[in-house]
Amino acid sequence: MSFGKEVRMSRIFRGKNNMTVMLALDHGMALGPMRGIERPRELLNSVSGSVDSIMLNKGILVQCASPSSGAGIVLRISGAATIDGPDLTAERLTTTIEEALRLGVDAVATSIFVGTPNEHASIEACALLSDECDRFGMPLLAVTALGKDREKAFKSRYLALAVRVAAELGADIIKTYYCEDGFDKVVEAAVGIPVVIAGGPLMDSNSQVLEVAEKAIKIGARGGDMGRNVWQSEKPIAMLKSLRDIIHEGVTAQEALLRYWN
Ligand code: R5P
């Protein structure tokens, strides 16, 4: 990895164990002002100090984030499709590496939609972006997505396929989902590239979120890149702190849940 990429990666993966608590709040570009991210400025202010990194789009970064918050910044640079449009997976690149550099960010993120009609376009865009990222020393985070098929969404076979595709394209960080059965195969498919897990839609309980984080970390994930299960929880800051305890201190989900309520 180039020196520039390593510098930027070190602003995202932190602490003795080189892990990340990343807060995702990039959802508005496709889903609008969802519950929990209606006031991103307040949210970003309140989480400063509890996160290692944040993942968001350019407008919210510039308008609502503090340049001196100290959090690593992952700029999403794919989008251009909304929940009200014909196809959420029909993404395009929305800005450039030059713009990302100008904004001082630490990584850029794009989605690949494996197994959907848009897999070709999204994988090709990610591959070309990977070359450009190499040229500028900018880490690339690939967000792996499998489309609407919920059957596939949590099966290690399909998750591993998408993760391996991202690794083959040259991603520096790979975002995927945790699955109960075979998550080790998903991590293995990343061939050593750091894997971070998304949370997905709000889970049934706080303990479930923390258990997912604990299991994923134990199996080899290098952090969480969660959104809804943090900012839609009753206590977003407490949830972030509990996730942090699991990710950086190796506490159990049970202990982290106790800390959440205390
Ligand atoms: C998905 O395309 C977005 O990148 C989200 O940031 C991602 O899904 C993580 O958020 P959540 O934990 O809410 O799933």
C-alpha cells in the first residue's frame, strides 16, 4: 500500500488493535431524511469523540460536519438513484477523486451491486475508480450489495462472492453484512483486506446489534460501519460507546449491553 493510502487508512483504523467504529450516515442521498438523520449537524456534533470515522456524502460533510472533529472521513462518491426512482441499484459516480482530495477526506466509497442487472456497470465503475484511487493515494471502500433478494442477502455464499469481487478490483476496505452461517468464509474472501460490517435495518433489540458486532469482530471483521442501528436506537451515543467497547476493548455483547443501560 502506498504511503499516502497508509496515512489515510490510519485516520480510519485506530487504536492498539487497528479497528474502526465508523458511523454511516450516507443514507439520505437515496432514502431522504429518515428517522434519526433528520438533523445531521446535531447528530455529527453529538457523536464527535465516540467515533473513529464517519461515512457520508459531500453536501452533509460540507454543511454539517466540523473540519476539526478529528474523525476519519469516508466520502461516498456513488449514488444518483433514489427510493422513488425506478431502480435503487442504478448508481453512478457522483463526484471525483480530485474533489475528495480537495475536501481532505480519508477514503472514498462506492457500491457494487453483485447479482443485479446493474452489476456490470457498478463493478466496472469500481474497478476504474480503484485505479484512480491508487494514483492519488486515496483508499477505496467498496460497499457490497446484493439487491433486493433477502434470501441471498444473508447467505455467506453470496456475501463471499461480492466481497471477493471487491477484493479482486483492488478495494482497500470492504463493507458487507454479517451472516450467522459462514461469516468466516466471507472474511476469508477478502484475502486480508479489512472488512467492516453494516448493520442493515433496525434489528429487534439492542442486544442483537451488539451480539452481531461481537461475533463479527471475533471472526475477523475490523470494525463496524453501521447507521440505522445506531441513530435509530433509543440512545445513539450509548450505542456507539457500546460498539466501541466491543470493537476496541473486546468486551462481550452482554457487558456492552449493561454499559448501554448504565
Ligand atoms: C448503504 O448503501 C449505505 O452505504 C449504508 O451506509 C449502509 O447500509 C450502512 O448503514 P446501515 O447500518 O444502516 O445498513
